[in-house]
Amino acid sequence: MSESITITDNRTGESIEVPIENGAVDAGAWKKFLPGTWFLDPAFGTTASTESAITFLDGGNGVLEYRGYPIDQLAEKSSHLEVAYLLLNGELPNESELSAWNDEITHHTYLHENYRRHVHDAFHYDAHPMGLLTSSVAGLSTFYPESKDIEDPENRMHQIVRLIAKMPTIAASAYRFSKGLPFVFPRNDLDYASNFLSMMFSIAEDDYVPDPALRRAMEILFILHADHEQNCSTTAARVVGSAHADPYVSVAAACAALYGPRHGGANEAVLRMLAEIGSYENVPAYMERVKSGEERLMGFGHRVYKNYDPRARIIKDAAHDVFKVTGQNPLLDIALKLEEVALADPYFIDRKLYPNVDFYSGLIYQSMGFPVEMFTVLFAIPRTVGWLAHWQEMLEMESRIARPRQVYTGVASRDYTPIGDR
């Protein structure tokens, strides 16, 4: 049996056979067969906008792979910068490649002093760190005008290195500005995660070194958030990038999409829910209200995953290591009870409502000392790698500028009415 479908136009009786390749049907055949007739697919729920070799996601079976490598193996054995190299280049680096890559990122972490001062001085003292981050990333475009030359692969990679290196610096400086704290400069003697924690939390220490368990938890969270296929923010980066915008404004567009609470704010919603529940004993009653439609269960279920989010298992294990250092988050018992009830109740099982990556990540961030307003920023730092990998892949594919079709439902053609006759 051939892997194909047959489309028949019942108005004419004409048919066309279209092959199924890699689980997809080429829309070009439909366009040629039925010109001017479009698929109506709000939010692109069943439309593949591109081919990509970066991330494989099988939501039905709870599988997530970067370039073919299972996410659990990478989280256990790799570093964030090693994963970044993999996403951008397609293969894991050898020792010399990784050493050179780490060195290159480390020596691009500084921000131009005029840029840092003047960008932050333009904002109110209590500006949201994510707003600062989004604006700051876009502003880098004006400091590196050579980034407009996106046709040069070497120049593209130079800008990619700059962005990956500077995102933690921008993020930490945005936080410290919002708190009225002095800026902490990057340190070339620290690894990526440790350097970020130093810029965030160092007060007067010249030799600040984070606890190994906290540093490792940060690495794991960075790895798990590095990419997630064609989500809202990645699509935003690709759409803006398809106009041949430079990487800074393309990533700024992705940051703006992530800023939306339906995308980057889910772990914050989980903490609010846990605080609302208040205690372990209140969980059963809350779950009954969820089942009756009176409450929403945050951090469970996913647009893509119809099984246990593989990232949630990894984060749950990392959470316990963090709590050994920070002391147990009082909300953890509530979270564990919620998960226990949901995984045993047919109501949630039938609806495939399993914990997702956001369910435990907020607890970790909170225990490490990050304020809630920084959660989306913490998401943006590692996801920059994924955004840039997709931006680069799109340019190498010589894709066309994004231009979705629409189905017009407005008023039919009519003549202009003079104002006095309306």
C-alpha cells in the first residue's frame, strides 16, 4: 500500500494522489489542485510551517530529543553550552571543539558600558525584568550594525556567539537594576551557569562560587528549556527572521512572545495555585473543584504532550537536590500531593493531564532565590539557543518570507457613503 492520500473535488469529480512523506502532506499539491481554496487552521494546530532537523517531539509517547539525543541523557551527562553547540551545529563537540566554544562564549559576556548604562537609565526603577530584557536585546542591533549582513555564515555565527554569551549578563543586570543593586561584571573564570548566578546574587564577594547542587540545577534547567520545536516564541523568531531581520531583533520578537503569560508565565501560575491551596490537607477538595470546573489545575497537561512531560521527571529529581541545600520549599508537599491525586484519578488520567515542565521549575527557582518576575527571563536565557538554531536553519533553507493566508469573513464589497448620508 502506498503512503499517500487521494483528494477528490466533488464538484468536478477530479482526483489527485498526494504522497505522505515524513508524516506530512505537501500543501503545494493542494494549492495546485484547488487554487484559491485554503486550509483554515487557527493557531496552526495541524499545520507544519517548516521542515526542521533540530528537535524531535513525540507528544503521544512523551519523547523529546535534540538532534536525536534523548533529553534525559543530555540533562544527565551534558552542559548547557555543549547542548548549545549540538543544537547549532548538529553534532556534539569533541574536547577541543568544546574547549574553544566555551572560551569563545566566555569572552563575549561583557556589555558595552555606554549601552548598559543608557539602556537601563531609560527605564523606571521598577521596570519588569522581562521588559528590560526584550528591549535590551533589540537595542543590541544598533550596537552591532554588521549583524544586518545575514548572508555571511561567519558573521551570523559571530552574532550568535554574542547573543548566547550576553543573554545571562543582560538578564542579571535587568534584575539588579529592578532591585536597585549594583551591577556585577561577568567573570571569565566561571562556567556559564555559575557566572550567571554570580551576576545575580553576588553582593561584595570577589570569589563568589555557587553551591554545586544549585549550579547543576541551573545547568539542567537551561538544557531542558533550550528548545521545544515550533512553539509560539520560536515561530515568532522565524517569522520575523524570514523578513531577513538581524538576529537581535528576531530574538527580541521571540522574547516578546515569551513575555505573554500563556507562554512563558506558566510556572508563575503554578506557584500562585499552590499558595492558594495553602496546605496539604486542602488538596483533595481543590481537586474536586477542578473536576467541577470551579478551578484550573496549573502545571498539568500540555498543548503537545499527551503523556508525562519527560522534562518534568528530570526537574522533579533535580528539585530534591536543590532543597537539600536551600531547605525544603513549603509548597513542595502540596505539589507532590497534587501529582499523587492526579495520577490516580481517572478524571485526570482520561484527559491525559500529567505534570509538565512548569510544575516543578517554579519551586526550584523560588527556592534558589529568584523572584517570580524573573521566571520568564530564566526561560529566555537558554531558549535563545533554540531560537538562534531555528533562525540559522531557516536562512540556510532559503525559505520565503512568512505570509499566512486568511479566510475573509467581513462585509462584501460596497460603495463609499458620504459622511452626511451615514
